[in-house]
Amino acid sequence: MTNDLLGTEIDATEAAILDVYANLTRLLADGGLPPFAVANLQDALASTSIVVTGLALDDERILDLGC
């Protein structure tokens, strides 16, 4: 497994959260989606980012994806 930003090994639940975060980021970066899908994925990514940052799993900035 991998470690969080504090050096603690992440568990399976945290790894699943990172997977959701990565998938949302990838979907938005790929483009080609209709505006309603982009808006809702941005909303989901913004909420997921709060969880990821709060758990110190990642500190990536999502402004480039419109969030």
C-alpha cells in the first residue's frame, strides 16, 4: 500500500476514496462530456477533494478542472 501525507499507511477504505478521486479527475481531464455532466462531476470532485484533503491522502489543487 501507499502512505498518506503524514507517512501513515492508508487502509483499504482510504485507497477506495483515492480511486474515486482519481477516476473523477480523469473523467474531467478527458473532456468531451456534455455541460451537465461536467458540472455534476466537478461538484462530485470538489466534495471528494475535501475528504481526500481532510484525511491527508493528497494535497492536489483541483482549480485547473474548474472546481
